[in-house]
Amino acid sequence: MKKNRSMIAAVAFLAVMCAGYGAVSFGVAQSEKHRQEEETADTIYLTDFEEVTGISVASQEQTMNFEKKEGEWLDADDPKRPLKQSLVSLLASSGQKLTAVRKLEGAGELSNYGLDDPAYRAVFSDDNGKEAAILVGDELDDGRFYAKLEDQADVYTIDSGLVSAMDYSDLEFTQPQVLPAVNSDEVQQIRVTGSGQEAVYSRDDGTLTDEMAAAAAGVVLGDCAAWKPGEEELAEMGFDGSQRTLSYTYVPSAEEETESGTADAESGTADAESGAADAESSAADADTASAETVVLEIGGLNEAETDYYVRLAGSQMVLLMSKSALEEFL
């Protein structure tokens, strides 16, 4: 009997301890919740969007307008211009919920903060017609910036995140074109023209060296130098009729051709069944059809003389290409 009383007492003590621990845990959780709510309540939001779908950024150098359609960011003024999606997405997220570090009490003239002639005017909007225009002024010694909502008088300081996301040139938002991935053993012919002359190097006659094939396969396009340049700008970059042309023809490996789909293989089988002679002809035609040619127009050197201006034939984009990458051909 005495033993039973001791057990009952122990169980009761344990229950009290558990209840106490639960109460303490609940109290800590509630305290943390209240702390977070207070911090949220103290946070000053200059913008608060569920999703940003429109952006306009104006500075003294340029104006850029972006809009999001079907999950993709486009240049609102030129939808055909390819954009670096990651950069525009970063800009959108920077303006989605922009918070102030502090509010200036008794702020004076806007000219004291560079807000009378702001360095940036950024407008963010969503699909519901909600819009917020932010003016960004001078930079403080700690790397923060003065800012305000365009339609309100209060002046704030903000972190540098928004400015960093806006601090790109229009061309830096442009996605450069890329060349197809080519192995050196796939290169069959290289043709170089310019100054009324033409040089052709081919595997068929043994004039194409392994070094030249490797150089062609290793050619890489650099940054975008111009998008839809006018005739005068093209001439300044060396595209005035005197430009040279580098073209190389390659045949993708059998593995790559197989990965492109089974339809061509099925078609080839049907042709083969029509007869041996027709099969040989079809195979020859297939080899010709599978060959791809890249044509690069080469302009002049940039001001630093480190890169050539180049463009793919028929393209509206001028890019940079390392001078050393073209030395093998020019």
C-alpha cells in the first residue's frame, strides 16, 4: 500500500513538471511571436507587392521599361530584345517589399538629400493597377541612400540593395547570343573572306589543320556591345562594307543527331527500303542536310583593342569577341 502511494506521488509530480514545462514553452513561443509581430509593426514598407509585373527605371543616363508576361520578363519597348532574366528578377524582388532603415524626422529641403534631382526614379507595379514610384537621392557615408515615395513628403534611408539592382546599363540587361557547342572533330570546313580575298580550309583536301578546327570550335561570343545599332554606329564599329567574314561548317556527331529525334531515323529507314541506290543517295543527302554553318561578320577592334566587334549573319546584335580567339584566322 505504501509502495502504491509512492508511485502515485511520483506520477503526480511528473505530471506537474510536464505541465510546468509546457507552460514555459508556450510562454517562450508566445513571447517570440509577440517580438516578431512588434518588429513587423515597426518595419516601414515603402513598397509592398505580392508580385511585381512592371518596372520602369529612369536615371540621368537611360530609361528602361520591363514587363512580365507568362512568367518571362520582356523589354516593354522592344519585346524582341532578349533579356537576362536573372537580372530583371533581382530588380523586381528588390522593389517588391522595399523597407526603410529609418525615417528622417523633420527632414528639410529635398535638395539636402539629392531628391530634388534624384539619381534614380523607379516605378514598380502589379497586374491589379497598384503602383509605387521611388525616388533615390544621395549616398550616405555608410553606403545607404536617401529615398522617398514620389507622392509623399517623408524622407527615409534605405539599404543599397535596390540601387545595386538598378546599377546596370541597358546593354548589361541584354542576354548575349551564344554559339552552338561544337567539337573540333566535327568541324569540316573553315572559310575566311575579306579585302576581296577568300581562304578555304577543308578536311577533304587536308588544308584544315587540327589547330584551326580546335580554334573554330573554341570560339565564344562575349558581351553585347550594341542592340539594333544604326548605320552610323555600325560604321564606327567597322561594319562599313570592309568587314571580314569567318564561317565554319560542322557536322554534329551521330549521337547528337540521334538525340534530335527518331523521326529522321524512321524516314531514313523508309528510304533505305526503297533500294540500295536510293539509300546511298539518301545517305549523302542526309550528310549534307545535317551540316550546319556558322557565319560571323568581323568588324574592327574596340577602343581598348582587346576585342573585335562581331555579329552573326543577319543578326541585329553586335557582340564582343576576344582578339586572341580570332588570331588563328585573321
